Amino acid sequence: MLLQYIANGIAIGMAYAIVALGYSIVFGILRLLNFSHAAVYAFSANMILVFMGWHFGIWGAVAVSIVATGLLAVCVNQFALKPLRKKNSDKVANLITTVGASYIIQNLMVMYLGSERKTFPFFYDFGVSIDIGFYTITSAQISMFVIAGLLLVFLTLIIRKTKVGLAMRGIEQNPLAANLMGINVEWIIAIAFFMGGASAAVGGALIGGYYQLAYPSMGVMVGNKAFASAVLGGLGVLHGAAIGGLIVGVLECLIIGYLGASYRDGIAFVLLIITLIIKPAGLFGKKNITKV
Amino acid sequence: MLLEIKDLNTRYGPIHALKGVNLSVNEGEMVTLIGNNGAGKTTLLNTLTGLVHAASGSVIFEGRDITNKPAHQIMRGGINMVPEGRQVFPSLTVEENLRLGAYLIDKPREIERGYESVYDLFPRLRERRRQNAGTLSGGEQQMLAIGRAMMRTPKVLLLDEPSLGLAPNLIMNIFEVLERIHRDGMTILLIEQNANLALDAADRGYVLETGRIVLEGKCSDLKRDPAVKKAYLGG
């Protein structure tokens, strides 16, 4: 059964990985843990159901929700975080504000959409599965892996190869100097938030579909697991977030298999604590070499 | 007149850092602003580039009022600054630093030409172009900061204390390059604590004391001025 658990874990781990990307991208540019990300992720899955109610069709609803969720993340930045940056507020104030923003988003969803669990369509299951001996890999697991993998490659290319990506890396290291290069720093930060929100939306669609459930507080547990993945891989490093997500996903499925499902949610936190004690920078975390 | 600062006032809370500063830079000129630590030199540059808010007065560049415009817009207009303390991007390579200097340029040809002219000015940077900027020596970082500002040939180059913290031979090297850039037609506003060097290199100078311009004139005249001699040139 070991290989079966690992296969299950890789599929769900890839979904954690792309939610983790959102933490990593924003941390990469602002050195800020954006705790509103979990609620933004929940928003995406819930909005897919709303858009489906408006007869967008599932794929249309996913597409619109990706844009809407990206814009929500931009709004969190523009209305909650940007005013704080303007006043040169303490980092901790920014951090607490993101926690506040997550409660506002989550509670607005409860107010307008209700707190109950709603069925989410398993839209990327094509009903095919590949049997290898005793193991079964479903087409849904493969799609999950492929979609998340493509997104990861796409975002990495943006950051490594494009001008916007170079601007992001410049701002990460020295916002003042980036500004002096003629970079509109606030605009680039907004793009980073959009990328984080939009990838959370892809994660929301995949995970919502996988468990066939969506509800306003669904972000709490997945958000924490994704956060643990991002820290494990090294915040600010995209491939680190991906590998962190895979490790969390695989260990979780192994625990479900060998210890029972009641322990599944604990492993992410155990990993988080171990990482923070042994290697706080994460597996692939960069140490900044600064020579003055 | 390319750049004109009129009656500029800047305050940090209760501190009145710039008190009605007037300064102008003509096209092709190298102007220096000297003054002691805390006189307000960096504040002047930061105010004129939009990093610090001006309380009153105006900054006119090419006939347009750019007072309190966002820094990135002012840079777009053709002003470039080499900030105090070099401010390179430590974990990016030398070449990536230069690429960011050309952020506002889209044509690959022009960017290539930029690299070539910078490597021509500072051959050492060519040798180290794949190296992270954080691993360079202080002098090399200063070369990189100047090179980065030259990538997109600016209309005026502002420099904030390029000699700060460098060994004398490196300072000479940097100043030789600045004079060469100036001979090639670049307009420069140089802020320096090292008055000897600055007054030798520049055409015209201003002396800033506690937020006020107290003297201005040709550098050759300033060097002979007894007050300047006493306060800035070591007797």
C-alpha cells in the first residue's frame, strides 16, 4: 500500500504546494507573512460555487474566480497593507492586519453565503484510472499534479525570466534602490499579490474538487498546511514551497494509511515546529550575503 | 537651465532640515554641493528625487515642476541617482543589477550597448559580471552603483557621497571616471563631504550649512575663500 499512499500524497501535496506559493511570493517581495492568504484561498472555492449559480459553467466559474480571487488579494494589499507601509508601520502591525483581513473575508462569506458545507463538483475527474498491480492512480490525481506543476513552472518563469520578475527580486532586496531604477514599486507589489491570490484560486478549485466540499472556513486547515509547506521549503523560494507541499502531502497520506485519519492534520504542524527548531531558513532558504 | 531648485523647505516633524535652498544646474555642468555631516545634503537629494516630501518650494526639471512627484516618475523623466551607501542589490549578479538599471529601457540593443559602455568605464565589473553584488568589495560596489545609474544614459546624474568609506586609491579611480563621464557631456550634481576632491572635480559649487546655502560660486573661487578653506579644506 505504500506506493498508493505516496501517489495520493503527491496529488494533494501539489495542491498544498500551489497554495504555499502565495505565501512565498508575498513573503519574497515584502518579507511579510500574509495570513489573509488562507481566507483568500477559501474565497476562491466559495466563489466558484457562486459563479456556477450564475450559470458560468464550471470551467467559466473557475476562470472568473481565479481573476476575482487575484483581485481580492490585491484589495487586501491596497486597502489594508499599503496605508501601513505609507506610514512606515512596524512589521508586526502588518502581520496582525493580515490576520484581521482574513477574519473579515471569512465572516463576510459566512454572512452572505452561509456557513454550511456545500457540495463542490469533482470537475477534473475524467473517470479514468490507471491500475498498476494493486495500485490505482486516478486521472484526477494526474490532472492535479499536471495543473499544479504547470502553474509552478509558469510562476517560476515569470520570476526568473521576465522584467516584472526581476523587479520583484530587486524590490525584495532593496525597495529604495528599486524605486530609484524607475520601478513603480507599489504596482509590482500589487502584481505579486495578484499572482498569489490567483494561484490560491487554482488551489481552491483543485482541493475543493478533490474533497468535493466548499465552505467559508475551509481555508483554516489548508492555509496552515500550506504555510507549513512554505516554511519547510524556505519562504520566498518557489520550488522550496513546491517540495515542502509535496512532503506535507505525502507524510499526511502515510499517516492516514498507517496511523488513521484522526492524526492527519497534525503532521504539518509537527513539521513546522521541527523546521523552525532545526533549520529556520527552510530546506532551500537563502541566506542573504550582504557585504558593506 | 536643466535643473532648478527654488526656495525648497523640508521638514522631518519638528526638524527644519532644508531652509529655503536655491540651487541650479545647467546642462553639461558638474556642480557640487559640499557640507558637513547633517548639513542636509542627502535630504536635498532625497527631496529632489521625491523620496522625501517637500514642505514648500519647487523643483523644476527641464521647465517642468516635478516637486513631490513619486520617485519612479521623476526617474522616468531622465534623472538618475547613485544613492548614499551604494544600495546595490546584494543577491543579484552584477549583470542583473545593471539590467535593473536599464529597467525603463525595452530595446535589447540599447541594453547591450549600456552593458558595453559600463564595462568600458569599469573593466573590473566585466570580470565580475556573474558574481553576486554582495560579494564585491566596497569600491566595486560603488562602481556598480554608478554603472547601474549610467545604464540608461540620464539627463542628469546625482551622486550622494561616492567617496564614503573607500580607500584613497579607489576614490581617485571613481573620481577619474566621474570626470570622464562629465567630459563626455554628462550633467552631474555631486554631493560630497570630501570638499578637496569635489571642488577639484566640479565647475561650480555650493556650500550647505544646517539647511542653508551659505556660499556659492566657481569652484576655483570657493577653494580660495578663507571661510571654505578653514571649515572644509583643512586650513
